[in-house]
Amino acid sequence: MSELTGLTAVRLLDGYRGGEFGPVEVTRAALERAEAIQPRVNAFVRLFAEEALERAAASEERWRRGEPCGLLDGVPVTVKDILLLRGAPTLKGSRTIDPAAGRWDEDAPSVARLREHGAVFLGKTTTPEFGWKGVTDSPLGGITRNPYDPARTAGGSSGGAAAAVALGAGPLALGTDGGGSVRIPAAFCGIFALKPTYGRVPLYPASAFGTLAHVGPMTRDAADAALLMEVIGGPDSRDWSALGPAPGALPEGLAGGVRGLRVAYSPSLGGQVRVDPEVAAAVRRAVESLAGLGAYVEETDPDLTDPVEAFHTLWFAGAARVTQHLTREQRGLLDPGLREICGAGARYSALDYLAAVDVRMDLGRRMGAFHDTYDLLVTPTVPVTAFEAGAEVPKGSGHRRWTGWTPFTYPFNMTQQPAATVPVGTDAAGLPIGLQLVAARHRDSLVLRAAHALYEAGVATGVTPAGS
């Protein structure tokens, strides 16, 4: 990375204020970086070089006058190709969407807030088809690869976003998370990501996966995520389920540390999850550091039986819904795995769906009771490190679907709780390991505060990928 592409958004803004460098120089460096990494990892669907430099030039003039238009004026950002961005087609990794058929004249709420705050859009990042799985490959875009080892997956479904941030192609990215889709790739790529409380970031159009789907920040550290949340959490009338902004300024709440917090450490959800020994050891060391920072840590497990069958009912039914309008010929263009789960989802009855909702509500009740005692739950983010690119599951794992190796992430989409991943080391192959922090609904600021404490203590660190 160059000096500029390695800087956080917070540091870039400090540089703009002090006149050290300007948005045009920063944007040009980020675009050059994006073009350089694209052959290696395939993080982008498309880049907006001309438009980005135009927005950067306008931002630079505002900074020259001392009149920045928002909290992210001139900061490069990428947008996952699930979210609408005015002037560019949103193809969602699918050959079934005709780019010439849409008007493409509307921003998603989070994108609209970024535009209002002067952010510079570098490009749209890759996704598996309709964001359906925990790795990033699609019939339209091909395979997105890991920055640390291109033979391995970047994770998903926000894999392009994670790879771009890890490799310096913009410090900020918008991702979506319906079962772990910002946390899984962030853990595999050694960056930070937050799945906020459901509704904290407005979403439009509504996801076919319903209230499992969240929009969240993917960044170099927790401070950048707090800043990005301050922007994208703004209200939007198009989302009837939006909560509105979090109380108080998220960036200003980072400094409280973890002293006195009650932390539950669950290394394997009560023995339900087989965790790679190197992942387990790295997470345990980080938990010991939380105790050293003054948190009260207890090794204990939430009352959480694996809700995978209920999640599958909700998820597969959503996949069937998003593809319901396709012709027989179009269905032949789908990712085979997606086509398979759509078939399963179409066979569920309304009673099956409502039974899954019952499981979800009970899970939420039990986690609510758990957080009456504990401020935070800590787990590994993913029980493995990045595996072979192009595969839905690790070779030899015995898993059939991506949910088999992501048991720490999708339960908290069902409960709508805020959950973040923090990089806490690497395995012997140099692949990143993530620690997950989970709090009660609406306590996003607590998750960010604890993550920031780990960064401040040097426990959470991003290791620069080889060749960067």
C-alpha cells in the first residue's frame, strides 16, 4: 500500500483539515490501488474513476474554503452491488438482471446519506448471487479471492468489500449481512465489521430475506465504523421498520473502555461448535486481554440451541421469493446452489414459516434474558480460517451448506442484535482470525466501545497482506 491508501477515514479527515493532502490525491491513490488489486482478488464489479475524481475535486474546493459538506467529505467509499447507487446498475451477481432494463436513478438510504455527506464513491463491490451464501463467487462476477492468499476465499457475501478495505482500495465500505455477510468476510480478510441492531441503518428496497437482512460498515478499525454509522444511521422514510439514529454520537462514545463490563466468553457455544485450535487460542488470548483491561470475564454459554433449521426455513423461503418471477430459462442461469435452496424454499408452507418465526422469537427472548446478566457475549467469529476459493464449504468438512461452518453468526441475525468482528491474530499460514462481540439490541455503542478498546490496547490489529 502507499502511505495514503493505508490511512483510516478518521486520519484522512484530519489530513484534509490540516492541509497535508486533499481528496483528489487520496481518491487518485485509492483508484490506482483498486485497479492494481483487481486482477489478484476480483473485488470490484465496476469502478467509477471519472465520477470519483469529479466528486473529489468538488470536495477539495469545499475543504479549501473551509466548508466541508458533511462528516465524510472527500473520503473514498465502496458499495456492495446489492445496494442501489444512482447512475449504476445493481446486478447482485446475477445474469438474470438486465442492466439495460432498469432506470438506476435512485440511491439506497445508506448510499443517499453518504452522498449527502460528501463521500466519494470508488465503485461497486462483488457479491454471490443475491447475497445467498457465506463466500463470494457468482455466475456473473466470478470468484473473489482472499487478500492474504488468492487461492482462498475472501468469505461472503460482502467479500469484495472486505478485500477492498483490507488492500487499501478505500478505507470504508458498505456491506449487507443476513446471516454473517459482513462479519464472515471481515474475519477472513483481517478487518473490522459491524452488523448493527436491525433497523438502525434503513434499508430500501426491502430485502426478500426480510428482517434477517442488515446494512453495516466494513472498515479498518472501530473508530471508522463509528463514524460511518453516524452517517448511514440517518432516517429514511422508505424503510417503515427503521429505528432512527442511535442516541448520542457514536464516535464520542468510543473512549469508555471495558472496565467493569460483564463479559461472557463462549468458546464453542457449549460444545456445539468444533473450533480450529489456532482460532480458539487466538480468541482466548484476546479475551484474556479484555480481563486485563478491567472487564469481568466469565466462561459461560448462552441458552442457545442451534437454530439452523429455522434459519434455513426463513433463508431458503427468502431465496425462493427473490427468484419467484424468473422464467425457466432464467432459472437455468442461476448459481446451482442457489437454485437448489430456492427449490427447498418454495416447498415450505406458511405454517412452516411461522414455526420458524416462533423459534426466532424464543431465541430472542432467551438472549434478552442472557443480557440481563452480561453486557457482552464473546465468541470466535468463524470457527475456521479462510479455505479454498470457489467452494461453498471447506473440503472434507462434511458440511452441505455454508451455514454448517458459520454457527456463530446467523443466530444473531435471527435475534437482530448488534454483533461485530475484530481481527485478533493469524494462524500458522498467516490467515486472519476474528473475534465476535455481541450485545443486547440497541447497544451498538457498547459493541463499538469494546472493539475500540481492543484496538487501543493493540490486541486488535490488521496485518498487512503479503504483496501489499
